[in-house]
Amino acid sequence: MTITTVSSRDFARDLATAKKATSAGPVFITDRGRPALALLRIEDYYRLAGEKPRTLLDAMDAIACPPGIDFPAERVRDWPRETELG
């Protein structure tokens, strides 16, 4: 595993290079010479956190909904529908 270090300025200028570097290991982003952030592949994050990958639906279900808001979503069965343009 290779650890890559980039300054926050270089990270902001060239995000693509930092993203590519995560294939070899974590990327440390420094702020004034000190590590401030770490960029990881999502698979590495899940492994470190001991979690399994979540689906978008799982993530949406985890969002707390304020009381009094009800959103009864029903499956659309007559899709696609005719559309009038004009």
C-alpha cells in the first residue's frame, strides 16, 4: 500500500490525480503541511469501518424524516404514459 500526500491547494487544482492515486492506497491531504484529510476508495472505507456497502435506498431510509410528513409512495403501474406536447 502506497500513501500519497498532496497539499490542499494541489488537491483543489487536480482532483483527478488524487482520485487515481487512491487505487494504490490512501491519499493524505495536507493543510499548511499537516495531514488534515484522507481520501479513500469506498471499498477501503467500508473495510475499515466494518460495514457492508449500502444501496441508495438504504441510505435514503436512514435519513430521519421530521414528524408530520407522510410520503406515501405508490408504484406507478401505467408507465410510460402518453404525453401531450402543445
